[in-house]
Amino acid sequence: FLPEGVAVAREPMTGSEDFARFLAHVPGCFVFHGNGDTAPLHNPSYDFNDDGLLFGTNFHAAVVRRRLGA
């Protein structure tokens, strides 16, 4: 359900989140949504690409539909 041109990371990474604590209680996954490469995150030159919101919303809705068998 991913559009053409979307890269999928093949190697797991832990990041620096405590998300694993949630996964101890409920099933889930941690997803990084890319948003272009104009500047790194937490950089004063970073410009959020609002078009990414639509992709992110559609991605998560597709995950829910697939999980529920809809």
C-alpha cells in the first residue's frame, strides 16, 4: 500500500524512544515518515512539508484497514 518511490528501511533501528514500553502491553510498530531533505530535523532551517501529512494519514489508515481486515 506504499506509493512508488517510497523507501523502506531494511535494518531495524532503536532510535531513542521508549516506544518498546508500549509494545510490552499492546501490539504496534514505530514508523519514521520522511519529509524531504532540505535540512535535518531540529535545525532552524527545517521546513516542514505539509504534503507529508496526507501521506502519513493515508499510511496509518491503510495499516488500520489491513489490521482490521477491512
